[in-house]
Amino acid sequence: MNPFVTAESAPNRIATLMSDTGESMTYGELARRASVIAGLLRARGFKKGDHIALMLSNSLDFHPICWGAWLAGLYFTPISTHLKAQEVAYIISDSGSRCVFVDPSYLSVMKEAREMSPQVTNWVISGEGQDGFECLLEAEQSADSFESNSQTEVGSDMLYSSGTTGRPKGILPALGKLRDDVDPLSGLLAKLYGFSDETVYLSPAPLYHGSPLKFTMAIHRMGGTNVIIRKFDAEHALASIEKYRVTHSQWVPTMMHRMYRLPDDAKSRYDLSSHQVAVHAAAPCPPELKHEIIRWWGPVVHEFYAGSEACGFTAINTEEWLSHPGSVGRAVLGVAHITDESGNELPLGQVGHIYFSDGPQIKYHNDPAKTKSSYLPNGWFTMGDMGYLDDEGFLYLSDRKDFMIISGGVNIYPKEIEDVLSMHPAVRDVAVFGIPHPEFGEEVRGVIEPVEWDPTSQSELAEAMIEYCRDKLSAIKAPRVIEFLAELPRMENGKLYKKQLRAQYLEKLAK
């Protein structure tokens, strides 16, 4: 299925709706705009396998551009709206994009990036044209629709890894023809979560991230309705579930944490009875927080573990999680394995590197070395995380190898400490990492974003936080020092810029 099929059978069905304004786009409108954008790109010389990029806010323009590129046989790369000009220019250059779609909100950044991107021949803005940026609507008005058939060669997203441990890399899928177009993810989501043409799906995260993009496009494939939140707000999200009778949603733990921290009267104000499935992923969720969400929302909470590479996928529902707390589920795409540093499979219950076999094969764009390093000689693939399997095949995450702390010869996983600290009522967000120690090799350092910023009480609060950890964890895991930041550098998909944060503290210590 794809949205062009639904546009023929149900052209007036709502494909996308903006939660804050109620603006909407029907499947007929989505198909028309996507066909025109595909025609525009083909008329300008773009052919199968070429690349475009887009730096857009959550809006009604986002999906027509993606589906237009798909119909034209192109790779399309959404770019994070939080990146600086040099980072944006790197992705544009590395992807080989020759057309970039821009939101007016990011024009100043894109003007800088344009100076570093001479290969781009088309700069298109989703607003009034200006200073070398062509107006999207005017361009659409002058273009002819693209006529597709079963032999049409269709495109794909080319997402970039989040770059938390280095420069992001493009994940390059294979392309095919319209007649052969089968999206395994859509089938998997239908099986796991009951996605269908009756689904009303709430997407509260930026669409440039992998899961929001892929899930909303899967909903379009099935003929359901996407309700898009322009920018996440905890109470607005609950109000949207009630107002639009949302059936399915997807969250990251920071969103769940902020909704849970709402006053009781706000949490009880909204009717959530339509809510059948709440999916969360992207970052580890503290078990205590998840218990609280299940008590509040009921047995509708699902979790998955995967990556933009989509070479493996685990899933777990509420009932399974309550009997296996802390797990991210069993593999439903690929087969999960745990190995040591040499790639030898480890016994059940032992922490090691997570690999998947029997999943789709991928390669990283312009980086054969990273592609090679992500695979074992036997073809197993890793995303760089560590964890273990229990005797029923349920996977538990420990942390990324890059974040593991070795103190006095003991392996310490920051996630466990972060889970404890995150549930303290004075903590809004937390990061834990290792810093050098002359005797033990590394020691545990905690950085907290407090609920209330009060520098005069931070010394006292730090002591309380250290004691709080010592009450719940072994002494070696408790941070020796806790510091405070007004806001931690966390992406909107829930992932923390921990490598950069640790580097800042190491630089400060070196002075």
C-alpha cells in the first residue's frame, strides 16, 4: 500500500492534521502535491538514486515533499533543525543532495550552509521566495504531475545516525520499483500495534527523526490519519488525545517523564479512553517511570528497540514487561545475539555487545570502514549497544560501549544510575559518565538538570542526591560528585549528547 492508493479510493479522508491549529490535508491533496513535487524534481533533471535534503519544522509541507521524492525515485534526507550551519552543510555535502527544501524559520542557518554547499542547484523555501530561495508553492504551480506506473522506480529515506559518538553517517537502503514496493516496517507495525486505515496516530516528536518519519509514513501507507504536534508540550499532548480521539501514539521517555510530572488535576482533566496503544523507544526508560505510566494509562504501553539501520527490532507489550521489567523485548526482526570483544557468543545473562543476524543488510553512505566495523565476519550487525539476554530471549540494555565506566576494574553502566536519579522529585533530567581518577581509573560523575534552578541550594542538593544513590545502589556506583546545569543537551528524540557533555567537563578539569 501507499497513500496514492488511498487517494483513489478515499480522496477526502484526512491524511495529516496539525494538532494546534486543526489544519488538515486529505489523501487527495497529499497525492496531488506529492505527484507535482515528483514532476518538478524529474523536470529539473533528478533521476533514480539522486539525493535531496529537507530542513523543515513539523508542518503540512513535510510529507508531500517526502512522498514526492519517493515517487520520483530519490533518496530524501531530513536534517535536524537544531544543527549549526557547518553541521547542516556536512550532511548536505555528504549525502550529495542537489536540492534542499527549507522552512523559513531556519533561513539564517541555511543561508550560511548555502555558502558551504556549492553543489546544490535548487534551494526551495516553504514560504515566500527570497534571496535565492525559490517559493515552494510557486514552483508547484508551474510543474506538471508525475505519472507513475508499475515500472516506476521509487525512492527511500536516507537517514543519518544521530551522531552522539561521532559524525553522523547516512544509512543507505536499496531501491526498487513501485510494483515490488513492500515496506516490511509497515507490516510489522500492523502486526505489533494494529496499525490500519482506522488508526489515528499522534506524533509529538520532530518528523526529521527516524521513528516519527517512518511511523507516520507507515500510517499513510495504510490509510490512517496522522495528528502532528508542532512542538511537544506535555498538557497539549494529553489534550490532543482527547480532542482528536487518538488511538495510537509514540513517545520518548523524556516526554513521558514530563507528562507524569504534571499536576494531578491536569493529568485527570483529559479523556484518554480512545488511547489503545502508546509506543515508546529511542532512549532507555527508567523502570519506575514506566510502572507509573502503566498505572496511569493502563496496559496500552509498548516498547521497542531498534535503530535507523533497521537491521534488528525487538518489541515488548505491557504484560510481558511487567513480568520482565527493564527488558526491551524479544526480537521480531532478526535474531539477537550477545558477544564478547572478539565476537564470540556469550552465555545467557552475561553483558556483552548486542548483534543481530538474519536481518536486512545495510551500508553506510560514503563510509565503507564504518560499514565493515559494524559487521562481524559471519554477517551479524551491531548498533554499538550493550546488553544481555535472559533464558526466554528477552533483551535488556546496559548502555553503549562508549559510555561504560571502568572504576577499580569494575564495569559500571551509567543507565542504571540515571534510572535511579531520574525519579527523584527534584530532578528534571540527568546524565552520568566517567571521568579520569588517579587511583581507580575512572570515577562516576553526575550532572543534573533540576526542576527548580536555585544556585544557593545546589551544594545541599548535591549531597542529598549522592546519599539518595547510596541508599539504592552499591557504593562504587554512586556518583562522588554531582554538578548542575540549567538544561542538559538532549535531542528531541530523547538521546543525550553525552559525549560532548563529558568532553566539556574533561576540558574544565584540565584547566
